[in-house]
Amino acid sequence: MEIGKRNIHERKSLPMARFDTGLFFHAFDIGVVCRSKPNTVRPMLEQLFDLHEKGVLRPAFPLQVHGVSDLEKILRVMQRGDNMGKIVIEMRPEDKVKAVLERKPTTSLRKDATYMVAGGLGGLGRSMAAWLVDRGARHLILLARSGPRTQEARDFVESLTLRGVQVATPPCDISDSDALRSVLDNCSSTMPPIRGAIQATGLLRDAVFERMSYETWQAAAAPKTLGSWNMHSLLPTNLDFFIGISSVAGVAGGRGQANYAAANTYIDALMKYRVDQGLHGVALDLGIFLDIGFATQNVDLWARWEAQRPLTVTEPELFPLLDCCCSESIPTQVVFGINSFVQDPSIRHQFFRKAMLRTLALEDEKESDNSRGLGKQLAQDVDLGSVFAQAITLDDAANAVNEALLRKLSTMLALPREQLDPDTPLHTYGVDSLVAVELRNWFAKEVHAELAIFDILGGATTRTASTLAAVKSRLKKGSWEETKT
Ligand SMILES: NC(=O)c1ccc[n+]([C@@H]2O[C@H](COP(=O)([O-])OP(=O)(O)OC[C@H]3O[C@@H](n4cnc5c(N)ncnc54)[C@H](OP(=O)(O)O)[C@@H]3O)[C@@H](O)[C@H]2O)c1
């Protein structure tokens, strides 16, 4: 009977040999039972409470009670695995806990102005409309071709209205200039002047370019090309901001997305044009969102994009970007999401074959030329993926891992890098099982190698652990060349 979760969550496998004697393996999760069989669980719980009240069941012994300020210490004790009974953490008023300070937003919007979000009833659009309201906006125009047709959109509008926001949602296809002009005219009689706009319309109509019909091209392109131009032409010239939501598909390309990619580059160019005219304009070329927008409406798309996880952006990352977009000194085109994308070796290869993106790869290579040896390259925060791709011998790769590990340890243990010797056993630096778990996770994430805790604690040095990690690493696709002596 397995009541732990860890091996299950880590998708561990079970040797099958013992099962030929008719053994059963059963995983039990009280949470699952509570949800699936509430009528069975309820009387059981009542019985338990009853036994507890009668004093038949007593708290686990020994019971240690600590304040939340001792949390780190307690976790270290638990990590050693030699504690008995139960440990309870209490939230006491006098406890001190580390907290992330809530920063004051840098953007403050006018209450006597209207802000428009084209595509404002879609996934990203709703999120950005809520951001506008959080920053002080009280009058919004949210446009979609068919108005608030989904329940989500209607609920959203209602939630804003309850917050005292005037929200107009007239159906409007922004690629139709007459329709947009008429909406703007109508709104101007009941709402304050528009002082900011976000263009967040978008449609995906993916197809292989050779088989892409003109209609398919136009469906994806029109909202971003004609629609953006119409917004630019018809909105007032004194806008405090005009943000064009674009996509990394424009700069990096996307399979079957020639129409969508081209449409996004139009937004990039239009924002540059606006700035050249002395107007505000920023194109935000965003990576993939898995938590909001397109992907949440389409399971296949979600699965396809999930595979490109290194390219993803999350909703909370969007808001500081929007704050930056409203500041004076922002460039006209901001690409967000492609950096981490570049670090994945397999995707690096897929993308940097393209002439257009080759310069980015060349920048990396220049950096590595400037540094002497792969270890030094790491000192400049170069990812291990590219180090492995360039390393010829196992020793080269292991040295690079060793240098990265020493730097990681120096940060974790707050010791200068120079004081760490690669041939001194790790435990002499105070690397306990808690630190070892963190290092094991680091090896898995950065070196793509699964190490056991024993490989890190059992007398290992940074050098031996790094060599083992380099041997096990999945970053290396082929075999290593022999080291020349
Ligand atoms: N989701 C992502 O991962 C991602 C990543 C990078 C960039 N982006 C960009 O972010 C924007 C929003 O994407 P999303 O994921 O939020 O998509 P979404 O949920 O499908 O929202 C798009 C909205 O645009 C509206 N729209 C489409 N064509 C229109 C038109 N001609 N006139 C007026 N409204 C129109 C749609 O409503 P109707 O269908 O009712 O018109 C919908 O409300 C797009 O520009 C997209 O390129 C998204």
C-alpha cells in the first residue's frame, strides 16, 4: 500500500519481477477518496471525530510545536529523516517570516479618460483590461467582432461593472474601418476621450504555406494588419500609449503560421512608424501563454505549444511588461519569451539554422571566442546546453559542469568561489541532505542528469559529481571523443 506521493509524482517505475506471485500494488490518496466517494468518507470522519472526542484517539506522539519563523530549521531536521512523531508549525503573531514586498505599480491611469482594448474580450485582452482597471482606468471600450458572446466574457464585463467601471462592448470588426469609426463616434458621446489603446486581436488559421488559401491568409492577417492600421488612423493622436500585442512568431517564425507571423511583423513595423511620427507605439512580441488565451481554447494547440515550453510566458509576467510599455524610454519593439527558448539545445538547432536568427547564435559564439576555455565561458552565464553542443571530449564537458557547480555552491553556501576546492569532499563545506536535494535538482535541470543523493554526499567532490553528471547528461547527443594526452 503506497500512501506517499513523491514516487508517483516523479513518475518512477516499479520492477515487475515480484508480481508473478500475484502481488497487488495499491496507491491510496485520501484526497482522491474524499472527492470521489464523499458519502463513504463522511460517516468515517464522523466516527473519527467521535473517537477523538472520547479521548480514544490522541494526537501523535511526540508532538513538537514550533513557530513559523523556525520553518527552515524544521525542514532541515525533517530532511535528515531522523525525527519522530509529528511536527506542527504555528502561525504566531510574534513570528518573523520572509516576505516578498509588494511593489507600487509604476503606471497610474486617468480616471477621466477612456482606454480601448481591441480583442479585449479574449484571453489576453481580459487580462490586460483588468490590468488597466487595477491601474486606475474607469472607462473601457472592449472590442470583439461579436461582442461579449461567451459566458466568460459576460462574467468579466459584469465583474468590471461591479467595480464601478463603465464598460462598452459594441460588436466591431476592427478590420472594417467604417465599423470602427461608427463605434468610436458612438462611444465619444457617452464616454471621456480615449487616451490609451491596446491592440490584442488575433486569429490563428494555421496551414502549410503551399496549401494556404488567400482566405486563410487574410483571416489571420486582417485583424492585425487592416485592424491595426484602422486603429492607428482613427484613434486620437494624443494617446498616452498604443500597445500592439504581437508575437515571437513574427521574429522566430512558426510552422504553418506564415499568415500569423507576417501579420505580427506588420504590427512591429506599424509601431516603429508611429514612433517615427512622434506618436507613442510599442510592439510587444510575446511568447506562448499556456494559462490564458488561444491555447486554453484548443486542446491540440495546448499540447503542441506545451512541447515548446521553453518559449512560454505567464500571465503574471505580462503586467510588469505592460507597465514598462507605458513608460517613456521603452524601445518600439520588445521581444519577450525568446531568450529561454534559445537555451534549449534542440530548439536552438531548429531555429538557428535560419539565416534571420543566425546573428543571435553568432553573438553567443563571439562570447565563447572571447573567453578562454569552456569553464571560463560558464563564468559569463552561458548555458550548459550550448557548452555540451560545442564540447568535444567528456573532460571538456565535465570541467564546464564543475565550474558551474562551484559557482552554484558559492551562491548557496555564501562562500567566495575561490575558497571552494573541486577536490575537497562536499560534506566538508556543510553540504547536508537538504543542500544535496537542491543540488540533485540543479543537476537535473541544468545538466539534464539524474544523480542520487548518495552521488553528492557519499564523499563526492564537485569534480567527481560533475564528471558523473556529464557522463549521465542527456544534453550530449552522440559519443565523446577520447581526451588527447
Ligand atoms: N495566446 C498566446 O499564447 C499569445 C502569444 C503571443 C501573442 N498573442 C497575441 O495576443 C493577442 C490575443 O490573443 P489571445 O490568446 O487572447 O486570443 P483570444 O483569446 O482568441 O482573443 C482574441 C480576441 O480577438 C477578437 N478578435 C479577433 N478578430 C477580431 C477583429 N477583426 N475585430 C475585433 N476583434 C477581433 C476575438 O473575438 P471575436 O472572435 O468575437 O472577434 C477575441 O476576443 C493576439 O494578438 C495574439 O496574437 C497571444
